[in-house]
Amino acid sequence: MQRALAALTAGAYLTIVVGCLGDPERVPAIAYGAVFAAISLLLFDRVQRRGHIAWSLAYVAVQLPLAFVTFTYDAGVGSTLLLVLLVSQCVVLRLPVPVTAVVIATTPFVHLGMPVHTLPREGLGTLMSVLFGAVITELLLREQQTRRELAQTHERLRDYAAQAERLATAQERNRVARDIHDGLGHSLTVVQMQVKAARAVLPTDPGKADDVLAKAQEQAETALADVRRSVSALREPRSTPPLPEALRALAEETAAAGVPTGLTVSGDERPLPDEAREALYRAAQEGLTNVRKHSRATRAGLVLEFADDVVRVEVHDDGVGAATGPVEGFGLVGLRERAAQLGGRLTLDAAPDEGCTLTMEVPG
């Protein structure tokens, strides 16, 4: 906008100079126009930056008489352009609307020295010129403001997008960590316990040891296949068995590892969303893994209950419990995150010599 006003100032003054050359009576317009142009080029930008209404009013109070005097000596296009320029500057300075309106309404009076029959035509023409200049200037200012607001909005959107990307990355990292712990970690734990069991009976019962090692090998191959499948197709849907069937396989694994485990299913079985099914399965898996690793239990129980509006999985054992309350590792933290994301809850109760009970409940 500043460049446009400066160009208009230079163009208006050049028009005055060209129109007044060779006419001695109009030469004073060159001097007055030069003062107007110098003030406009040197002081207008400073007045605008100050932003004080007093400075703006003082600027207009000086420039308006100069424009009138210039027009008196040269009632031509150049002087009319000075009036258009001054009105545009009033709009740029954001003077109160009544002040700008007064300046606009004053401009037709530059024609008072002309013949009476030309006053309406010339005065209306000047009025329309300065009014057009005011409207165009206001539209340009609004367009600039809109551009600035759009740039700020775009910058905020970039910030929001970056935040969303960081959040999605963190969520995906946590999801992968939970899946590694719940999937591969569980499989390796089972393999480890089966190898220990095989080594324990190897001297006295090689046949049983071979059976246990075969199961360990099968478990390791299954885990390796899961890892390969996850790496090659992280986003491909996987076929999963019904939850009761999957839990029954977990109970059989625990029983094979030396802790007899029974499964009880109650309520009307129904399909579950993938997220709910996965969370309940991982809760049972983590609970039975902890039974084998820490509880020193002789028996464990696995319960799947389909209630009216929730589905509940419970893992309990008759082990040693916890002397100082349940200790939560990464697996339980991940389970709590899963339950919270689904609007459910996870509880863990443990007391000395009374075993542990892990319960997850999710809507479904």
C-alpha cells in the first residue's frame, strides 16, 4: 500500500508539472504541489507508524489546504489526483469515519471559483473521484488484512499438524511397545518356561522333555511368524479366532507349563469390536504370564463374562500374592492404557498368601 501511495504521489505531481509548463499563471501550482508531495513522501509513513490520532489530524490539516491551493492554480487532473491521494491516506491512517467523511465532503468546494453553471458537474465529478479512491483503498486494506490473517491461520495449522503428527507418533510408539510386550514378550516367556520344564525332566523322562521342547519350538515358530507378518503388513487386517476360543488356548498353554488353569464363560456370547477383543485377550495373556512367572500358584482360573453392556475378563490364582501390594510393570501400564482408550477399567488385587486377581472390564 505504501508503494502504491508513493507512486500515486509522484504521478500526480508529474502530471501537475507537465500541465503547468509554459503557463506562467499556473507555475505556482508546481511549488505548492512540490510541498504537498514532499510532505506525503517524507512524513506520511512516519505519521502512520506513530498511530496517534493527533498526528494524523495534523497531517490532514496541513495537506488539505495545500491540495486546495494547488487546485486553485491548476484545476486539472494532477491536482484532482492529489485530493484522491489525501482521501486514500485518511483511510490508511484509520481516521474516524466522520473525519474522513468531512474531508470527502470538502473536496467539491475546490470548484467555488469556477462559473456557476459548471459547479454541479465539476463538483460531483470530484466527489465521485475521491469517494471511489476511498472505497478502493478500504477494499485493498481489507484484502491485506485478510492475507495476513490467512497467513497466521496457515501458520497455526502447520503447528497443529506438527503437534498432531507428534501425538500420533507417540501413540503409535506406545501401541507398538504394547504389542511387542503382549505378543512377542508373552511367546518368549512361554518358550523360556517350557525349556526350563524340559531341562528339569530331561534326565528322568526324555520323552516328556521332547514333547515339551516340541511345544516350545511350535511356540517360537508361531512368534516368529507373527513378527514377520507384522513387519511385512502392519496395516493388513488379521483373522482372529473368537475370544472364548483364544482364551481357551491361553489356558491350555498355562496348564502345559505346569499351572492347571480352567476357563469359565458366562453370559450370552456376542461379537466384539477388534479393539475390545484385543484388550481383553491381552489382559488374560498378561495375567496368566504373571501367574507362571511370579505367583508360585498351584492352580489358576480364567473367567470370561458377557454382561448386559460390558464384557469382563478375570484371571485369578492361589499363589503367594504380594506382601507390599501389587507391583505394576510395563505390561500392566499398557493394559491400563488399552482399557482407558476403550472407556473401561483395569483392577489388580493382591494380598499376602491370598493370590492375585486381575480384572479388565470394557464396554461391549
